[in-house]
Amino acid sequence: MKKIVVTGGSGLLGPSVIQEFLDHEYEVLNVDRQYPEQELCETILADLSNLGEVYGVLEGADAVVHLAAIPRPFIYTNEKTFSNNVMATYNILEAAGNLGMKKAVITSSESSYGICFSKNGLEPQYVPIDEEHPRLPEDSYGLSKIVNEQTAEMIHNRTGMQVVSLRLGNVIAPHMYENFPGFIHNPEERKPILWSYIDARDAAAAYRLAVEKDGLGAVALNLAADHTSMDIKSRDLLEACFPNLKDIRRPLEGFETLLANDKAKEVLGWQPVHNWRDYVKLS
């Protein structure tokens, strides 16, 4: 049985990730600043800004899945958000690499493309947005995700440890589908995230596959459902909210995602299976 450390396992995404690894017979340790509402595995409270504590919680593990972070901008000051997210990730990867771990998965974000929290109305240069799309964040949260991916590359270059950075769209835990009827007919509601989402259970499967696959080096992958979170067709959403966008790189006939997930499917052998329409009663 392999041991996996999951940081931030007490948060929104954590329970789904922990359950995914438990279901596949891994030993799991949750590391967080608080205990979870439901204890699925052993939890240790630790401060990830303290490198010594990070070494302590990673000792004896085979791989680490790093979810812990300030989850969006404007909760704390810009400098606190940046320093927390960057140093926690650096410490996790520094310790994991020096301890001889072969696999790590860190949590990046669609926010790194800059559109999500833009104050200046930044628009996509093309859709669907893939991993090569320019990243132009205006906030320290999006910047921290870019720095973390560069840290992953540095650690891989130095130690050879495989580090997969998962650029998540809007994470939807199962209980959150009850909110969908309030926005699925309003194009402006989720425009900044290009109406994307990822079910927490589908994301969890990607984290596990990122640990189980070999030879990935340091790679960043978008994670999104195959379709938008809206009951409006994707081309109609673009015409309503981004009328000047002309670079549409694939046919849009239905509700196709505008945050491309092709690379994750190809690299990980991953396939999202949860569709919001299966959980929301449409009138």
C-alpha cells in the first residue's frame, strides 16, 4: 500500500481527493490547519510555511498531493496571498524532492490566465483556452499559480521528481449543484471563468491518475468538464459576452467547454464523467 499525503484535505476539494485515494487502496494522511468536518483519514495540523514541519509530515510518504492554499484573491491582502501560496508550494516541493519522492501533484488554476479576476476587462485571445494561451493575471493569486508552476519545473530539473500542475476550473462539490438553477440562464453570471466548472470527483480522479502515471516530467494541465455550466449554447454565450472574439478554434454546436481539457485526457488517460444536468432539474 502506498502512502499519499494530501495537504488541504479539510477544504472544498479535499474530501473528494482523499476518498478517491482511499477507494483505490492508498494510505492517506491529511495535512491542514484545521480538522475536517468528516474525518476520512488521519489528520495532522501543520503550518506549511514552516519547512521543518513540512519535512515532518512528508516523512515516509510515497507522493504528495498539494491542495492547500488561500483559494482566491481578495480574502487576504495581496502580499499575504502571494507569500502564503508561493512559500507553501515551495516548501512542499523542496521537501518532497529532497526526501526522494518521485511524484507530486500541485493545484494551479484557470485564474492564471488572468481573465477570471481582471479589473480591466481582459478577454480571451482565443477559445477554447488551452495550456498555451497567454497568462496575464492582474492579481497576486493568479501570479502565485504561475510562480508555483515554475517552482515545479525547477524542482523537477534538480531532482527528477515528476510534478503535475493541475489548472482547475471552478470546483463544484456535489452539494453545490443546488445553486445551478440560479445562474444557468444568465450569461453574465459566470462570464469571467468562461462558464467552466469541474466536479470535485472528476478532479479527484485526475489527481490520482497524475500520481499513477509515469514519465510526465513537469507538466501543466487544464481540468474542466466537457461542457459549460450553462443552459445556453457556447456560441451564444460568446456572442453575448465576447462579441469581438473571432478566434474560435473548434466547432461549437452545443454546450462545449471553453476551457480545453484535451491535454489532460491525452496525458493522464482521464475522462470527466459528472454532468451538472444529471443533478439539476430543469424546468
